[in-house]
Amino acid sequence: MPRKFFRKYLPTAASVRGNRLVAMFGTLLHHPNLWHLNRDSVAGAVAIGLFAGLVPGPLQMLTALALAIPLRRNLPVALLTTFYTNPFTIVPLYLLAYGYGSLLLGVGHGRAKIEPFEMDWGHFIDSMVRLLDWSLALGKPLFVGLVALGLTLAALGYLAVQLGWRAYVMLAWRRRRKARR
């Protein structure tokens, strides 16, 4: 079952709650659904992580945390799913979001193309400031595109996990039935 795969790599609820930094949240993280590995919890957590992964900057994990707790979805899976965005994937994803937003708003067909942002690892802080300026210059199409792309990825991720988990369980049932014969 996929549960075995996730259990191998995810921390236990007790180990996370035992962390002194987590203790400041009190009983907020004690709800059992935040730690259960079942199809609905993991599918919802993947959707949350895919949506929160497109939030700019270091707020991705905070957004995933803020959504997973009230929605009671698996917290570690939601946090880990945000890692699909990284310095190598964020610019192509933002360009895709800009194009998606332009398409949805019906703008940008007559405008000059905006050059992609280039990261200078030698001057990281300056690059982050330029990335913020570049993002703000893209404006409304980027914002609409980020929300629309986040919702689209969340829906696709939710469906993929639901269907994949279901297919895995059905194949396991068939293998067991075959083994019994």
C-alpha cells in the first residue's frame, strides 16, 4: 500500500510534536487527521502542497501549514509537496502562470515579451530583489495566472493521488486473490 512508502520517509507525529519549536503551537497539531496516511488525507495534502508551492518566496510552507491545519489534511505531505518549486523550477512555473493569466484575461497579445529572470548565485540578495521587481512588473496576469495555475495543479494532483491510490489498492487485491488460488 502507498502508506508503507510514505511511512518510510515521513516523521512520526510524536517526533514532530516532541520538537521544542513545534511546542509553541500547543494542541493545534494534535489532531490525528494531520498525521493519518489515508487516501483522502494524502490527496488533500498533495493538493494543498501544489497550491501553496506557487506562493512567492519563503511563505510556501507557511501557506501549506495554514491550509493543512484547518482542513485537517496530512501535514508532512503538504509541507513536502511544496518542494516541487525550487530555484530551478520557479521561473518556468511563473512564466507558465503569466501565460495562463494572460490567456484567461485576454491580454498581452500585442505587448513585447518580458525576458525571463536570470539568477546570479554570486549575488543572491540582489537576485532576490530583482526577482521581486520582475514579478511585480508582470502584474495582474501573473497574479491571476498563479491562482489559476495553483488551483489547476491542486485539482490535478488531488485526482492523480486518488486514482493512483485506488489503482494500487485494486492491483493489491488482485495479487492477493491470485495468491489465494
